[in-house]
Amino acid sequence: MEENWQQLDPKLQALVAQVNVQIQPQLAKIGQQVLYNQHKVLTAFREQQVAATSFAGTTGYGYDDEGRDQLDAVYAQAFGGEAAIVRPQFVSGTHAIGTAFFGLLRPGDELLYLTGMPYDTLQEVIGVAGNGVGSLKEFGISFDYVPLTTAGKVAVAQIAAHLKPQTKVVAIQRSRGYASRDSFTIAEIAAMIKAVRQLAPDVTIFVDNCYGEFSETQEPLAVGADLMAGSLIKNPGGGIAKTGGYVAGRRDLVKKVGYALTVPGIGADEAATLNNLSDMFQGFFLAPHVVGEALKGAVFTAALLGQLKLDVHPTWQAPRTDLIQTVNFGNASAMVTFAKAIQQFSPIDAYVAPIPSAMAGYEDPIIMAAGTFVQGASVELSADGPLRPPYTLYIQGGLTFEHVQLAITAAVNAVFFSQK
């Protein structure tokens, strides 16, 4: 794709200019949110006395790693928890979440999801998909979920029927994943937690916080969640962290998760950080700003595509609680062309043409555009989705608002203006 910014169709240039004026009030709100979240993070860095020596890292067993312990404390304070584990040894968000489940649940216990069936990779952890080897099911831990309403909301009236004496962990998936529902806001999560507490005061409430960090001014721990987890190559890594994940919340629960990550008796006291600490600290410091840039990009995307009468969720003026923007194209050709243009306007692998392909765990071919500095980093601009009606593309991330503007505008040009 050879078009530069000046060579776009004049009608598209005018539409982009109109949209940029239209979204200014929403961008200003995001700016205030970024300022609030940046203050939280800056305060945590200052009060935990992060220093240049905090970046030294360790090898081997990782004994006496002061930087690692400070990073844990910074995450805990900024997220409103008593404790946290932030480790490069977590290979993904699914790994952090799965480790939390293995730390909290014992044979005979049950895991209950309030937000419908979780996404594919967690289904294998639970044991409702895959061969079951090493899953919660193989360890005698049962699973249930509350089906969502037809409107994609939690069926609060049905929670009581699914709570059992053996229900030990109630889980909430904040982000939509590949589901058609909207992601759940912190206010909605607070209402879910209140409903569960009234029925089962002692149950542990866990939130899958992937894609959600810093997308609002509160995190799930602030509204009563006991524990939450996420990935550093999503929001909290700020586009800088190369790997890792975190778990944060109540101290006693975090300790149990540490035992599941390593072994009982060692827990979070060992784990070499090598040369990762500088990136992890800096990424977390930048995260409120980077998340704000991605949110601004999502607002621009929703507004521009909404002007073209496409079905977008959320709409540009709607509240946002994560980085995911969906667009229904209505046909496979437009969806694939749009994704290819995103790839062509990526900083990495721009010359690569994504092709819809089969992926393990999915019934339909997947188109995936992701020219990212960190492999699979969802905080960087990417677009993917299964080729099935209504041909929904899941657009997420963006390290800078300007990059999102350029890439989305080029993609719109390729689909809607290049043949005119």
C-alpha cells in the first residue's frame, strides 16, 4: 500500500477532520483519566522508593532481589491490593490466571464463572476443552458457569442457583475476548460482587483483568474483588515489558498463588529477574499514558467507522473499560482487506500479508494483523477475528494515538475509497 497521508481520497480527509473535531470532548475525558492514573502510579514509585539500584536483577535462585520486591509493592499499591506477584516467569495472562486457580482451589472445590463460558485457552486450563491432562478437572476441581442473558449481561437472579457449598472461587471475566457481549465496566463488576457477597460472604472473588488495567480510574480490587490477574504484554507493561504477568490482591491469597507458581515453602521468595526489571518498572510507569493513547485510538476508530454506518462496539461516546474495539463488516472481503491494511501500516513486518488460517481451538479461519515490537503484545495495535458472520474484527491497542489514526485511516481508505 503506497498511499501517504496527503494522497488519501479528499472525501476521506474531510471525514477524518470532522471526526477529529467530533471526538475532542471524549479525548479530553480520557486525558483527565490518564492524569489520575499517572498520579497513582507515580505515588507508588515515590513511596516505595524505587531507585536506579532497583533495576539490577538477579540470577539463579533470585535471593534477596530488592527490585523484584519493590516492583511487587508498586503494583500492589497502585492497584489497591495488599500484595502482588509480578514475574517474568508468567508466560501469559492465561498462565497467571491458571496459576491463581491452582493456588486457590483444591480437590472437591468448584470454580464458578459469573460471566458465561470463559475464552478458549482457559477452557483447557479448566478441563472443559482439550485432553484434560493437567487441568483443574483432572485434579477433581469442578466447574460451572452462569449463562449470560440475551443482552450479554450477567444473570444476577440466576447466581444463587449456581452457588453450591463446594463453590470456593467465583470468577469474573472483565473483557469480552472473542465474545459478542460488551466488556464489563467496574461499576458492573461492583454490582456482581455485591450480589455474590450477599449470597456467599466467604467465597473468593477473582477477576480476569486482562485488557482492563488503567482503562478506568478504579481497578476491580477497589470494588471488592479479592484477587485479580493480567499480562504484562497487555496494558500494565506499557509496551516496554517483553514478557511476564501479575497477580494482585489479598496477601494470604497472593501467598497461595506464589506457592502454585513455584513450590510450597518457596513461593514468591525466589525467582530470578535477570535483566527484566528496568523494562517492567518503566513499562508500568508508562502504562497509564499508553493505555490512554490506545483508548483515544479506539474512540477515533469507532467514530470514523460509525460515520461509515458500520456496526461498532463500543460506540465512540460510550464508556470504555478495556482496549478492545469491535467492528462488524458484514462480509469476509472487507474484513480481510481492512486487517491487511493494518498490517501494512505497522512498524514491524509491514511487508507481510496476513492470510486467514486455521488456529488450534477455533472452528473458523482466523485473520490476524499484528506488526508489534513484542510478539503478541495486545497493548500494541493489532486486529484479528474469526471469518464467520457478522465478520467481526477485534481491534485493540496502539502505543500512540497518531499511529492508530494513520493505520485506521489507511485501512478505511483501502476498503471504502480506493475503488472509487
